[in-house]
Amino acid sequence: MTTLGAKQQIRLRAMEPEDLDWLYKIENDTTLWNVGATNVPYSRYALHDYIANAANDIYIDKQVRLIIDDGLGVPVGVVDLVNFDPRHLRAEVGIVIESKYRRCGYAAMALREVAAYASDVLHLHQLYAVVAETNVVSVRLFECMGYTGCGRLKDWLFDGKKFVDAKVLQVFL
């Protein structure tokens, strides 16, 4: 658990069945579809099935999804390690914070915690993120967390109207 000041804490934890309604809301928030790979709605059944059947083992699933809660059990976001490559000891990181909890420090704390997990438990060499260059807030967040720009992917993301370039950022653990 990370502490920010004396008042704010987070906890990264596995998804629970009780998270279904909250996860349904996040996954079906169309304003978030242009920052990830998803552009279709998820049914409650599909999300329930995912929660029930995910091994929560990055070596089996090649990914791990962790709920970010505020330390009191309230979910505020999700952080994912995806595209896990056990041979090259790297994974892509993605993060979403529910809009009402943004700019409260949760994303920075979660990125710090997931990096410690990736380093200390998974023994990864690096994490990377692919972020739309137009998403200045996210680019700044990753840079503040020690990620450096290492590439640009031309016309990589489609926002529904136009293609945008993506910035690849990485951090060595």
C-alpha cells in the first residue's frame, strides 16, 4: 500500500465479483474508448465471465488487471499489465481513473505500485505505455513517473474521426 501525505492511500487488488457494476460502467464509458483498444460495449455477462475465469496469473493470462481502490475499498480506477513478454521481461501498462477521482494522485500512486510489483515480484526489466500524443495529461503523468519517450507511432490510434500519433514511453525497472 502506498501513502501520499498522511491521508491518502491506495490498494491494488484483484477484481472481485462485487466490482461487476463498477467495471461495467468503466468498460462501457464511450469517452474512454479512444484511449484504449476497446470500441464495443461489454455485457455484464461477459465481464462476469472474465472476472470468474481470469486466472489472475500473468504467466497464464499474459495480462493482469488490478483494481485501484482508495484504501477504504472504493474502486477509483484500473491498472493493467498487458502484452506480457516473459522472454524479454517486459509488459505494457495501461491505466484508467474514474473521472471524478482524476487529479487526486491516484494514477501516480498506482503506477508506482504496479512498477514495484513488476520489478519485485515479476522481475520485469521494463514497462512501456502507448499514449496518444494528444493526451497531454497522460503523457505528462508517465513522464513524471520516470518514463521516457522512445518512439512515435504515426497514425497509430483512430479517435473515431481522425488518426492520431501515439507516443511510446518506457521505464527501466
